[in-house]
Amino acid sequence: MKTYTKESLISELLKIKDMGWIENRRHGNDGGVGNTLEDLLDIEENNLPIPNAAEWELKTQRSTTTSLNTIFHMEPSPRALRFVPQIFLLNYGWKHEEAGRKYPSQEMSFRQTIRGGKITDRGFGFQIDQKNRKVVVTFDHTKISDRHKNWKEEVRTRIGLGPLNPSPYWGFDDLGHKAGTKLTNCFFVKADVKRINGKQHFWYKKIMMLSGFSTEKFIKALSSDYVFIDFDARTGHNHGTKFRLKQEALPSLYNNVKIISE
């Protein structure tokens, strides 16, 4: 496997850009855009072998994609309460769509995606508490859709329709530390995609060097609808609470963005 300095990596990426359309070397693989570039650079996965430097990664994206990337898992505080399986699922859950088939007949589900400035049709959202430096999950029963009126009455019976008490939250510092360990310095490469003679090809055109992850910018992205928080629990298993990011928003999370090629 090759090793690179930042300068030699930039030079190699520019050479790859100048190659134009390159056939996908991993046909049938959703990660082909990244795998093909790794093959061209002769590196493994997305860890860049740059000696005597802070950790760097290689991140790739199809220029037309609208998909979300899971950046990390993190359960809300207070952690000791195991809020998602013990409170959300038990008090706010509903019958799983596969109950009685794939799962036992009493299987319950709690799946919600919340994002900045939006309230789900079951009344869940979150607020940015700048004073206390927290991202706080909220529940507003007046925002529940009529199609969930039976579930609304079940919640009224189980725990009532008042605000969450206690309210689950993530501290800014905890989020910043977690995100910062996942979103390391990176070379971010965007590729155009098209089919040539029935085969998928990539052109690695836009190259950026991103460094200096910013907690403040991550919190701003949360309130700007770039970051999604997914709860995904059922009676038999809590799949974990995921923070997912719109891929095009990645550069906005760093203090230093250097455009290598547009």
C-alpha cells in the first residue's frame, strides 16, 4: 500500500481527475465510487496513509446523490434511564407492522426521524437550547395527525399527553466530542456518474480538503435541517439512535475548507 504526503496525494487526485471517465471497478457495489478511487490510489478502506500527520480519511460522494450518511450512534441523556427502550417504546410505542408475522403478536415499535424546525406527525421534534447547551427532544400532542388518533388515545392512557418529563437531550460538548472522533480531517471527492456502453463510470471532478471539525458548526447544521436524528427500537431490540447527515453538508462542518479542484 502506498503512503502519501498531503502534497503528493493532491497531485495524485488531480491526475485521476485528468483521466476523465473511469469504469466502476466494483460493479453491483453501492460503494463503488469510493472503492474505485481507493483502488486507483492503492489504499485500503478510507484511511489515508499520511505519515507524521493527524488522522485523515478519504470520503467520496456521487455528485447527484441525495442520500444520508450515518455519522454516529448516540443515545440521549439521562443515559441511566435507557430512554428509548424504557420510556419511548413502552409509553409512546405502537404495534409493529410485522407483529404476529415476523415478530411476536405483542411486538411494539418506536421509529421516528426528527430534524431541525420540523415536527413529526406523531408530535416529536427537538429544540436547540443555547443557554444550557443542549439539544432537547420535544413532544407536542397538538401536532399529532388525525390518522394517529387511536395511538394518541393509547398514549393518553399510558402516560398522558403532556410534555416529556424528563426531556431526553444531548449536550453540545458530548455531541461535539462524538462527532469530532468520526468526522476527522478528510479529502472529500465528488464524482459525476454516467453509463458508457452499459457500464457505470465515474469522473472524480471536485476535490476538497477539510480540516478542523467545529462543534458550533455541527450544532448550526442540526438547526439548519442538515442533520437527522433517527430512533429505531422495537420490543426485541433497540437498533440505536443514529445521527445522519446530508452528504453535501459535510464541508459546512469544518473550519478549514480548501478547494483543490472544482
